[in-house]
Amino acid sequence: PAGTIISSPKGWYDAGDYNKYIVNSGFTLGLILQSYQLHQDRFNSLNLQIPESDNKIPDILDEMMYNLEWMLTMQDPTDGGVYHKLTTPNFEGFVMPEDCKQQRYVVQKTTTAALDFAATMALAARIYQKFPEFQSFCQQARESAEKAYAWAVKHPTVYYDQDGNNKKFSPTIQTGGYGDNHTEDEFFWAATELYLTTSETSYLEQAKQFVPDEFSIPSWGNVAGLGIFQWVNQELLGTPDAGKLPMKEIKESLKKKCDEDIQELATSSFHSIFGNSAQDFHWGSNSESCLGRGIAQMYEYALTKDSKYRQAALSTLDYFFGRNATGYCYLTGFGTQRVMNIHHRISAADNIKEPVPGLVAGGANKGQEDAEFVPAYASNIPDESYQDNVGSYASNEIAINWNAYLVSLLGWIN
């Protein structure tokens, strides 16, 4: 409850900063866990060189558990509501995490936080239940998911309002907002995952109420695509729940989106389904717009076995790994011309020349929202609006959800 001092350890820092956000954490885990459902053997074979690597649990599940356990601490046990974020009032400087001394706060319960939490916990409960070591967690995750969903049903329009909060409370909070005033997509995804976990038909009926009119690439601000992917997963895996949600029109919409993107190949300078429009190059363009399209193409390939969709998906990876207007490979620690000066506090403060490896840079961004704080961009052309500069948060920051798109897509690729 408000005013309580709580312990909220573990969890993943969200981006270049040292704050943790339920909405983006839930989306990130959802995207990876759904890919894990389809490609368990591939993911289970990965050695991530983490402290838990010698146990009998797949490393990727151990790593995701570190974030799941943090998320559980963000739920108010008295009513099931979930706090939106854990944050310092202001962004920290470019120092190592142990040198961060600002007081941290958990801020405002919201509908979107509760629903993203509910969806993620319900999904995780199914994934981890095969491991005896996680039976207690799975029970807690299921119960917590249902409580969070019930809270959201009672409070369907509690939106995160940072400006409004700052007028009422002290200290003021200036960190990332992840605000979202549309919750139909969160209700759809959460009801979907809860039905598949509990088999309670009431959740299925609620999912049917919130089925989107058309497919869109999932993002933290519109998670309906994760609900759609989950129902396609049931079909691909041949589960008893396959077909329990009418999917004909949604699958037609997915195919239409993929076919429209494929038409870009014929005129694309870099033979990719991404990058033929200035609108593609926004904040974090490498994630949703580029790699997200690749994921959608692989789902369509799985449904149709038409190789053109697989090739289209590969074209997004070609772009990301260097076949683009800047010539950069946008993954740290990989490639001959790779990003080096990432907007990431640990990479900048650890006195090691190379950045932390395996981070996805946001990519070209025509908005250049950081232009007044960094040297002039070399070009105003949208697909060249990038600079490998630690100060360029608009083009060279990292984020856990951006990494999730790459992890999810690579799960499909042999």
C-alpha cells in the first residue's frame, strides 16, 4: 500500500537507464516465452554463461526467472494491483549501478501494468510447470495473475499519468512513462493466457470480447499481437485449445500484412521488407518495424510453408546485421563494423572499451529528438539518421524489448 517500504530486488534494467517497468518487462518476457514455446530444443541448448549454467534448468529460463521474481514484488498483496514502475525520480548519470544513490520508488498501480503482469505470469506458469524446481513459483504465478486480472476488471481505466502525479506528489518523477490509455489489447492478451493456463471458460469468453479487428505487429503499447501469436501457437503445437477462438479473419489479416510487406522487396534499395518508407525510421526502428516484421513473416511461413515468407523474414536480419544505409551491424560485440558507443550506462562507465555484448541499438530515427545534445547528424535522410554516439539516446540506446524481438526471431532461424 501507499507509503510502505518494500523490498524489490532482481529484475532487468529497462534500457540505458537503471529503472524497471512492469509494462515493458511483461511485453519483453511475453515475446521471448512465446518463441520458447515453439522452439524449446533450440533455446534449451543455449549456454548463456550465467551463474546458474551448471544446474539442470535451461539458461534462458533461469535468466527470465530473474525478472519474473522481481515482477512478483511489484504486486500489492492486499488487493492484487500492480505498480507501474520502480524508478528513481530522475535518470542517473553515466555511473555503475552500485554508485546510484537516489531513493527509488514504486509508482501508481495501473490497469495496463496489472494486465501485462497477469498475462506474463499466466504464461510463465505454463512454461515452468514441467520443472519440479519451479512448482511453488508456478502456483504463485497463477494466483498472482488471477488477482491482477481481477483488479484490472474492477479498475479498467486507471491509466499512468506522470504529469498528473507530479502535480499531486513529491518528488516529481521524470523517467520513462510507458503510458497507454487503450486497454482492449491488454485485456485480450491477459484473458488469452489465463484461459490457456486455468481452462476457465470465463477467460475464453472475455478474450472473445476483445479480439482485435486486424493483426498488427506487437509492441509494448499494443500487445494484441501477442494474444494472436498465442492462439496461432496453439494451432502450430496442436494443442486441444487450438481453434477455440475464431481466427479466420485474424489469420487473413496476418497474411495481408505479410504480403503487403513482401511487395516492398521489389523496390527496396537493400532488398528488405523494412525501410522503404520514411515512416519506418522512428525511435527504436530496428525493433518493432524491422525485426517485428520478421517475426510476423515466420508465423506466416509456419502456417503456409511458403518459402517467400521465410526469405522475407531473413531480409530483416540482413538489414539489422549490416545491409543498410549506415553499414553498421546494430548488435554490440558482433560484426566487423559494429556499434561501439551505445547509450547504456554500464557500457559507458565500466572502463572497458567494448560495450556489453549482445545489445540491440535502436537504429536510424528520422526524428533526431536528441539533436540539441549531440554533434550534428551526418544526414537528415531517414535511413541515415543514426550516429554511434553514447549521447544519442534517440538512435543508439538499447532496451530489453528491442532485444526481445531479436531473440524471438532468431528462435525461428536455424
